[in-house]
Amino acid sequence: MDWGEESKGRGKVKQVLFDHADLWILPAVLVAAWLYFPYCQIGPNLCIWRALFHRNCPGCGLTRGICFLVHGHVREALALNPLSIVAVSVMTANFANEFRTMWRVQCALQKAR
């Protein structure tokens, strides 16, 4: 067994995961938001800005807003942070764009064969 070849293979996997991060970030965020939902209603506020200055920053409520969106509570998500809809929309657009790009590459490779 050539240890150099095995490490090259791992490096290639890492590179593919990094190159196509938009394909796994959205599902990861949605699953995390789904699982975190029970805690987002009772959990502590972890915003450093709010702890230091006693004011909300632009990101305050974003995580909880995404959790509420994933569970279909749009009104509550907007009340927590209106940017939660923007964040989910941007992640969805990035996912769709990356998927479309990979689809086109795969179709081009199959036509070239």
C-alpha cells in the first residue's frame, strides 16, 4: 500500500467538498435548524454585541428566525429578524446555482464520451 496515494485521495475528497460547499451548506443548516427548534424558544442569547452594548445587532435573532422558518412559522421569524428570509433565500439560490452548474458539467462530460 502506498501511503502517498491514500493521502492524495483524501486531499481530493476535501477539495471536492470545499469546491461544492453550497451543495451541503443548505441541507446542513436546515437540518440543524430543524433539530435546534425546541431550544431556540428557551435558549440563552449568545450575541456578544448585545451582551456588551445592550442593543440588538443586525444578526440578532437570525438563527432563531431560520429555525422558525424551517418549521413554517413565518410571522414569528419576521418578528425575530426580517433578514432570516433573506438568508434562507440566498442559501437556496446558491444551492440551486451550484446544482445547476454541476448538472451541466455532468451532461457535458457524458456527451463527450
